[in-house]
Amino acid sequence: VKISLRDRYKFDGNINREMLNLAIPVAFERVIHQSGQMVVTGLATGLGNVAVAAHQLANTAESICFMPTFGFSVASTTMVSQSVGAGDKDLAKTYARLSIKYGVIIMIFSASLMFIFAPQLMSLFIKDEEVIALGALVLRIQAFGEIGLAGEIRMVNNCEQRIKESERLGFKRCIIPRQNIKNLPAGEFKNIEIIGVRNIREAFEAAID
């Protein structure tokens, strides 16, 4: 893509409307997410300075365990996308399956390290023994949550409206959580194929077929 300052730029009303239709729901989602984090922090504040410090530092330490998975996800997305772009769906499916397999292994390994070395992780950020002890307890609780991330696709809100917007934008296929299927009106969507999935593996298969 080449961009030149000599080109003439003008606003396109249709493109701007489509951008807003996509951006506004995402903005609201982020506002709600961040508001929830503020509420949790506020609740921790009521428990005292030690609880606040342990909460914040435990979340920071937990993010370290996510870093290998994030890096792996970028590589996986690149390999799958290249295969799809090259028209080799079988290779794309192979990469997708391997991505799921190794992603689960990495998460279990990271969670195990987080559980075993929780005090050591906390001590990287602070030397207060009370904060380290409380933060280590938080990390060990979070470690069980990481292992429980089995790739399940959960129900989402406003699914019908999202499908309508996808249909309006010209999409021909929509992959949604299987739990949402039962709440959709029968015969409502005729110009878009709706596929219900239970987990990441099924979503990969549906997206690549």
C-alpha cells in the first residue's frame, strides 16, 4: 500500500457510517469492560492498601504468563491466514489444529509455573512480605482459571442485531455460539449462512471450510 500526500482525500459518507456502526458497539464494550475493572479496584480499595497492591501486582504478574501465548497467537494467525490466502485449506486446518493443541499446552505450562512460583513472581515487583503473600494467593487462584480456559465459545449479547449488521454489510457467513442459535427467530436470515459452534476447534473448521 502506497500513500502519497499528493492524493486527494475526501470523506465518504458510506464508509464513515460503516466505521461508526462497527466502532460504536466496540467502544461501548470497552467502556463496560474498563468500568468493571474500576469497580473491582474500588472493592479492593475498601479492603486496605495491602489488598490494592496485591490485586494490582498480581494482575501484572499474571500478564507475564500471557505473553508467550500472545506471541504464539500472532504466529498462528499469520500461518493460517497465509494458507487460506494461498487457497490451501487443508494446510490451514493443519495449522489451526496445531495452534489449538500447542496453545492449550502453553497455557497449562504457564499456569503451572504461575502456581508454583507465585511468590517469586510477586517478589519481582515488591519486597513487602504481606503483599507478596496475598498476591501469591491471588495468582494461585488465577492459575486454576487459566487451566479452565478450554476454548469454549460462550453466548454473546445482541447476537441477532450483530447478524443483521453483518448481513447488511454483505457478509455471507456468520459463525456464532451454538447457545445463541435457539434464541434466533426462525427464517429471519435468508441471505447469510449462520453456523453455530461450541468451541474454538469448531470455529476454525467452520471459518476455513
